[in-house]
Amino acid sequence: MTTSRRSFLRAATLGGAATLASPAIVHAQAPIKWRFQTYAGAALGEFVTKPVVDYINKAANGEMEIELYYADQIVPTGELFQALQRGTIDAVHSDDDSMASPTPLQVFGGYFPLATKHALDVPVLFQQYGLADIWRAEYEKVGVTWLSAAGQDPCNFNTKKEITSLADLDGLKLYTFPTAGRFLSQFGVVPVSIPYEDAEVAVQTGELDGMAWSGITEDYTVGWANVTDYFLTNNISGAWIGSFYVNQKMWADLPEHLKAIVMAGIEASHTYRNQWYWGGEARLRSTGDQLKLRSIPQEEWKTVEDAAVKFWDEIAEEGEIHSKIVQIFRDYNEVTSKAGPPYTFG
């Protein structure tokens, strides 16, 4: 067969094009995969955690895939920190208290008594009063990367028994957070720690009398309104303080553009949760037909507020970081008290 110069050059050109194209196939990167567990059960997690995972997975365009697991699906919530530290889980959405953080921050996560009145207090405290720097530094010491914090719903009470005075709290077995339970025990509350998904059945069996774990939005969303009868409008904290955390090595290895996507997703989820809770609390208090609203008179509830001040003093004595954070809460509360409504409405 005779090969002309023209046909030789044509073949060479095609071959060169194939050679240039092949590295993109040979070196195609498999997506970075993370296992992400939230403190929330499936019904709640759909609103508080799934949106951020969906956002990241879509925006990453195949470069990153996050698998979402709900409360206790990989490890119990109380072991989340350990699992994150050793790499069993790559990322977590929780609060410092529930996941048994081995840092001085544990007591301040979840619901630190009477520290906040609204969800927006939380980003203000972190971004304007220095809590973000403290959280970032303390988690760096223990090999975990803290990314961001936000507020959610208040900590009210939903119970089988009607509560109209502090005396009615005495003897109630309530599913609650460790620090909230420690605080409430002085009023006779018996704190109970069980897996999140078991709480509803525990009320039905009498193991629990109710919950001091959330606002009314979650009560209806997760089914607790089906097994309890009353909702106490008094709260021991105006906003849950929760964060997103990542295994330190996984974060360090993540390309910068994917880090930006993760952070954008987290910030977008903060906005989503703000409207979901704010609207839900108002709507379900005014139109919800399962939980009857009750209140303890403000003059009597002041006993709880005064007890919180003493509790803050006790916590401040536990260490330098504790003292620093308590002082930040004091400073912020002084500012909002002077500012007056709406900052003082809770």
C-alpha cells in the first residue's frame, strides 16, 4: 500500500488528537466522598441538615459527594466527636453539648441557660463578640476543624402534664440536653438521656413525661405533638447553639474551591433554618391543634432567670475559657438590655 504525504499527515494529526484527549480520561478524578452525620433524626434532619448536603452535592458538580446519616445511624450522638476525630465520620452537624465535646465549649453548646433570646443572637455572638475565634482555636487543639455556628429554635417544654407553675416541674422526667438538664435539676426535673429516635416511644411507655429539647416547630415536625398534650411558652434559652465540624485532615485535603462551596452551603442553610423556625414557631403556636399552650407567670419565672445568673457564675469558675465566654454573654446581654425591645423580647 502506498502512503501519500497528505494521508500520512492526516493520520498523524488524528493520532495526536487522540493522544491529547486520552490523559483527561486516564487521570479522571473520583469524587471526594464524605460521611456526614447530624444530631437530628430523619424527620427533623430533612429541614435542618439535608438542605446543606443537597446544596453542596449539586454545586460540587460531581467533584464531591456527601452521604448524609441521621441521629445515631453510624454512631450514637454522644460519640460524634470521637468518631469525627478518628475519621469514622468526616463531618458533623450538632452542638457541643450533645456530642460530648472534650473542650471547655461543651457546656455552652445546645442550650446554655438564658444566654440568648432569638436565633439571630447566635451569629452576632460568634461574629461580633468573638465566639467564632474561641471555637475555632479550641477545636484546632483537639484535631477537629470548626466551620460555623448558628442559632435555631428556643428550648421550651412539651409535656403530658399541664404546667402553670414552677412546682409543676418537680419530678418530671424530661428528655433534654446535658447542660439544660444540669440546670433544670434544681427545680426537680429528672433529666433523661436516651437515643433521639426513642424519645417519642418513651413518652408512650411512661419512661418520659415529655421533653425540654426544642421549640414547637420540632414538636410537630418529629411527632412529639402526637404523644404530649401541653406546650410551655416559657423557655430556658431563646436559641439552640449548633455548629458544623469537619475532620481536620479531610478539611486540609479539600481543594480551595470545594471549601468555598461547603462554606456557601452552610451559610445558605443558616438562612433557610432561620425562616423555617421563625415562621414555624409563630404558625404552630397560633394555629397548631395538638398542643395546648400554657405559661408560668413572669414574676414566678424570674426565679429561673435569677438561677441562671448564679449558674453562669458557677460555670465561669470552671476555667479560663469558661470565664471568657460567660463574660461575653454578660456583655452582650448588657447591650441588648439597654437597647430594649425587640432585643429583650423572648
